Amino acid sequence: MYVYLYIKSTEYSNTFYLLGKIISSIDLVPGDLIDITNINTVPCDAMLVTGDCILNESMLTGESVPVSKSPINDIVLRKMNLSTSTVPAEISKHFLFMGTKMVRVRGGDNVSVATAVVSRTGFSSAKGALVRTMLFPKPNNFRFYRDSFRFIGVLSIIALIGFMISSINFIRLGIDSVTMVLRALDLITIVVPPALPATLSIGTSFAIRRLKKIGIFCISPPRVNIGGKIDCMCFDKTGTLTEDGLDIYGIRGVVISDGRKLFDEECKKVSQIDLNNEDSSSTLTKVLRTMTTCHSLKIVGGELLGDPLDLKMFEFTQWELEESGGISSMGLKSRSELTGLSSKKSAKIGIMPTVVRPLGGRQNINLPMNGETAPLEFGIIHTFEFVSSLRRMSVIVRRLASPTMEIFVKGAPEVMKDICTPESMPEDYHERLYKYTHSGYRVIACASRQLTGVKWHKLHKLKRPEVEAQLTFLGFIIFENKLKPRTMSAISTLRNANIRQIMCTGDNVLTAISVARECGLIDQSAEVYIPVFLKGSSVDPDSELNWESVVQEGRELSTDTLQPCIREGSNYGYPYHHGLQDYYLAITGEAFRWMVDHASVEVLRRMLVKGAIYARMSPDEKQELVNELQNIGYCVGFCGDGANDCGALKAGDIGISLSEAEASVAAPFTSNTMDIECVIDVIKEGRAALVTSFSCFKYMALYSLIQFTSVTLLYAFGSNLGDFQFLYIDLFLILPIAVYMGYTEAWPHLYRKRPTASLVSKKVLTSLIGQIIINSGFQMFGYWLTHQQPWYTQPEFDPNGQNIACYENTVLFLISSYQYILVAVVFSVGPPYRQPIWTNHRLVLTLTVLIVLTTWCVLAPPSFLVNMLELEALPFGFRLFLVCLASVNLGISLLCEKYIFTHLAVIVSQWIDKIKHQNGYLPVEKPSGKIYKRVMNEMGIHGN
């Protein structure tokens, strides 16, 4: 990419001109001033100096809604710290990030160019940091991967022992040193197969392909196996559990009735509002004006774009929006006199104001004469963007022909109450807010005040706290948010699978509780407790936090144990029949912050175990919640849909993004199916892939040890397997079996118990060691039986030859060929994590062909095959015996794997505990290795 770089400025006729040249973007360095007017993709991180622009930042955040950027000012510049890895939210609105797409760009006065100063390039940029996390992800601490390396270490020790024994035996036989070293080293490649890592990735690759077919894409293959161990799933609410788009249920203003300030009746249509009503007894008109002006909507390509909530709100008003330059949301060319009169003034501070007016409003350019009423038209002069930490946004507007300006603010009801004057608050504020939030509605509060004594050109110097203070409360905007059709069924499936579900949202806590009850995340009859600060705030270590019931006043939790307090003489009757433990915690962001920073470790852990709802959580707090859950032993997944969830999606053991963005690299998994049903698919495929990885690992380990047994027996008298025998085993037997073992699909239902992730568990080791004994025993039996046959002749040993052709070699090769096939049948695990083996048509066909081919080699091998594999002629009766021996081997292996080894593992465990007890160890219950399980036991909680 090439960009225009400004090199110097020159003065001509008292005017400064910037001179520059076109250079490659790879030559940019911090401090360069570049022209961004004609670029499509931002080539570096940069600070916007002049002009404004709209960017699509979906590459970084997964959020497809365009983001507007404004020029940086002195105040923000002083706060900026480029040494940190992240850019704060209040600064990011002036920051252009590398890799983001330019949707629209305008010069400072709609004529000149837009410029930006380069701040970061390459891997130091935001996109570079993202690429770094992909190239160097956080260390994978998954137990299966740790154990696999340990197991390979054990195999290496076995190979070393075999190497030493074989070397001693070869010295005894008088074999030359070169042949001795080569054959001894063969044992290492036999016991530790080089194909093992590739084999382990086969099941994961097939799982990723199956997920892709149903619209789930994965950019981090190791996360597939980890998905099989998920025991805690966190969900965002809006757009994830509920529909993405909120519909306006109604608006409620404040009226003065009999000297009392109360909420007015619900208004569900704009036609019920008098647009020119300036009567102070009702605030409904000003609520509507807040809805038309207090937003961050932009016109891009003739379409109104922005935050979905703002868009829904503006569409409800049935007004039109007109940007500077004459572009209207209704496709009309502007002739607004407000725009015309303001153009010279607004040029001083950059961009001419955006104008809003009723649909089909005044379109002539004549100023109102004396006595005439000015048309209803508002110019949005200055905007303080929404900041997640403040949970509000505000605008400064001026009505046409009005001498004063007005401030409109909208935000969360909890924070709006603090910046409004007490006398403007209606008496039934808490009652109405409680009603709506408990019914599952989302509530936005509105406020306003007149702005006097401020000149137009000094607006950009106003500080936000000065603007958003001493406001007059106007009323509520009520949104309804419906559950997605498949949310309830998905939550029910996860609950039945004993996977814990947590809601993590930026919405009001009471609204979140209502949605959680509706979708089945918490029981309808269960009690819910929320934290309330009795003293102090989230930043005060000496604050006092009280846990109160949202259902019945007076019920509380102990602050030390987070369990219900039963006071003397009180009737602590519960409206449910599941005991005192059937309750949940709904934690606010402020309380979470205080608990993490200042509460005791034990209380924090109890909160994490009992918390089902986390509301008013900032993006950083969502990420911190995931980390805290991981710290107490949970394998945590996170499912979200927007920029708010990026940190949590990356922090989770698995992250599933429901974003519609073209390229969402914020999460290991991205689904184009916009509901949480995809979570179940990821977990099912993860469990299948994990079981497949175990099966493939056990198969490859047993294949190595079967071949190790064959070669060790042959080494006893200086023989070995031939080159074509090795080739036949590796290429025609092992390769197709190892590939198609992973092709078995996932079981359609989630089982309550998760598959094991430990290769050194008693169950896995009992199975593996048992199969080693069985198969090695059959080889030794065949080796011994061959020596007992009347037709057997002792092979002639040649110290300088290969000594391949002999009866022992032929018998061991044919028996082991069957064993490689039957072990695949034994280790092809079916339900409850994978489909039965017969549903894997490719594996069944492969096994059938290989059994027929091996049986042909045993019973009636053609002469070319006998010569190639260097086989000795065996009596036909003994050949039939080998086929029967292989059948018995298969039957015993299957019988032991399915019925004996599982019970034997339990017996071995009990036997070990008994020995410890006899040696003086106290028979205490073994503590759980996971912290959350210990906390659950202490609190008397069963299940997740």
C-alpha cells in the first residue's frame, strides 16, 4: 500500500501549505503525518489530527457496527500513554487502528484533507499484537498434552532398556558393531513412532471439518480438544441469549400531578406526542428530543448506520437525520438554514453539525420573520461518546433560531440518578424501575438541562463532568428484548449435561435476573441475592457489602459464608422445596470489582461458585471473571457477539463468537449461526475429538509395543523384520487405520460426565497395560508354539546377514498383522461420546479390506508376495490355527476392554488405598484437585 506523507510546511501569502510525497506504507515510522483521505485500509496505528472518519473495526473486535472517529485534542493528548499495550476507551475514539477498513472520511471543513499522525507500526500496532497472540498463544496447560509428553518419555525409557538388552545380545551373537548400532537404534523409532504427533491431530482435523459444515469456524485447533472438558460456560446476554435487536416497548415521561412528580402513562406511539409542547408539566416531548439527538448514528452509502440500540430508538421517532454536506437519511438534498448559518462557525471547530428534524419538516431557506414560529430543527453541535465505564453518552444541541443550547444525556438508570438534581426525580422512580427490570425490559434513563454562557467556538473546551451535572430527569425509554428461539433448549441441554451456565452482561442486574429465569439459566422458584453497598464504594477497602434478596425483603446472606442467614424467631419460609442451597447470586460490576480487590480469598471463591449472573460488567471485568473462574479450577468457555466480549473470548479456554463480522479473529471459534446452539456442537465435537485423540494415542502406543515385542523376540537370535514387512505394516495397515479412526462422528447427545483428559489415570493405564499383556502374550505363545511343531527347523544364523527368512519371523509377522487391526477395533470407542464404530463406513471398509488382505497372506499368499515379504512356507493347518488364534485374541481383548479392565481399575484403586491404610496412612477422603469442588463440598452444593 502507498500513502501520501507530509514532509514539511511552507508559507506563501500568509498561508501555510503542507508538502509531501507518496511512499510505501512499510516505510512509515512513528511521528509521520499522513493523508488518510484516499486509503481503504489503515496501514498503521495513528492519531486523527484533522477531519473525521468512520471505520469498520470488525477485524479487531468482531463488531460489525461502524465506529466514528474524531480529531484528537490537547486534553486527550496529554492523557495518552503510548507505552501501554492497550488504548483506553476514551482515547480510542481518536485512534485509527491498523488493519481496519475506512468506510468514510471527511476533511476538517469538508474541503481540506484528513490527516493523522503515525503512532505505532508493525507488531507494535493493535493488529500486530493480535497477530502475535495468534503466533504465540498463551501456554496450553491442557492435561492431555502434558501427559502425552510424559508418556512419550516412558516409551523412550522402554526403548532405552530394549536398546541396552539388544546390544548385549548382539555382542553375544558376534554381530558387527555397525549392524548392532543400526538395529538397536531401530528400537527407538519403533517404540516412539515419528507419526504420533500427526496421528493425534487427525481427530481434531476431522472435528474442525465437521464444525465448518455447520457454520462454525476454528482458527485454533488445540482448542477443539479443550472444548471436550468444558464444565462452565459463560454467556453474554444481548445478541447471544436474546435477540440482537431491541424493540422499543414504550417511553415514559414525568408529569406534575397535584404537586407531586410522578411518571406519566406509557407512550407507545410518536403520534401521541406534541412535538412543539414546551409545557414544563410534562417531559415527554423532551424525552423524544433526547431520542432524536443523543446517538452516534452516521449516514454511510445512503444508509443510516450505528449502534443497534441508537438505530432502533431513532427509527421509533420517525424523524430524519441530515449530515453536513447535505446527505439525508431520507435521501433528500439539504437546504437547511441551520446548516447554512452554522457552516462558518462550525468550520472553526472542524465539522458542520448534524441536523435532525421531523419527517417532511421545513425545507425552505428563509429565516422566520417576527411573530413566526421557527421550524422544529435541531443541530447536534458536540457529542460526548458513550463510555462503558461511565455507562452514558451526551450531546449538546441547538434548536433553529434559539439563542441557547441544550444538553441531552441518556444512560443507565443507576448512573443517571447520581447526575440529576434530587428535586427532578419522580417519587415512584424506584417502583417503576423495579417493575420494568424485573419483567425483563431494558431501561434507558434520559436527562437534560440548558447550557448558557458558553460561546460556540469554546464548546470543544468543555469538560465532560461539567456538562453532565445538575441535570433534570426526563423519563425512561423502555426496550423489550426477546429470547432467541433456541436459547431455552440449549440452556436445558447444558444443564442436563452438568455444565454450569453463567450470564455475564453489561445490562441492569434485575433485567438480567428476569432473562435468566425466562431462559432457564436459574430456576423459576429459586431465591436470588444481589450485593448492596451499605458503606463506601468499589474502590474503598473499608466498604461494607450486604447480600439482599430480590424476592422477599429481609432475607440476607452471611457476608462471611455467603449462605442464608436464619435469624432467631423469624419465619424463614422459602417458596420452594429444595432446601436452603437452592439460591443464586447476581453480582453487579461494582461489587465484583470490590470482591476481587478487597474481599477475602475464601469469600471470593464462594461468590464465584454461587454466582450465576454478573451484570453491569465492563469488558475488562468480563475477562477478569473468566480468569478468576479458571483460577479455581473451572474449564471455562465464553460465548458472545460483540466488541464488549473480545477480552473474555480470548481469555476463555474456548471462546465462541456469534459476530456477523467478515473476519472475527477475537475468538478461537466463530459461528455464523446466531444462537448458542453452536456451543453444544463445539462441546460435542470437542468431546469426540478428545476421545479420538485418546484412542489414536493408545492405538499408536500399542502398535509400537506390539512391534517392539516382535522385534525383541527376533533380536534374541539375530533376526529382524524385513524392509517390506515394515513397509507393509506402516503403509498398508497403520496409516489408513490411524487416519480413519478419527472419522467417527460425535454422539448427538451430551453425556453428564466429561471424558477423562488424563493419560495416566488408572482407567487408561489399566486398559493400556492389559492390552499390552494380552497381545504380547499371544505373540509369545505363537513364538513358543512354533518351536514345538514337528516341521520346525532351527534357522541358520549369519552374523553378516539380515537373517529375515525364518519360521519365527513369518509367524510373528502374521500374528502381529492381525493384532494391528484388532487393536483398532478395541480402541474405537463409541457412545456416549462418539457414534458406534459401524457408523464410520470408511473405517469399517478399511478394516474389512485389511482383514481380507491379511487372511489372504496367511492362507494363500501368492508367490510374489511370499518373496517380497520373505515368508516361510507353513503347513495349511497351522495357517488356519493362526487365523483362529487371531480371532481368540480379538475376543479376549474386546471382552477385557469392555467388562474387565473398568472393574479392575476400581479394584486396583481400592487395593492401593488398603495397602496405604495397613502401612499406617489414615483413611481420609482424598481432597479434590480443583478448588471449586472443595468450596462446593464446604457449602454443601452438589453438581455444577
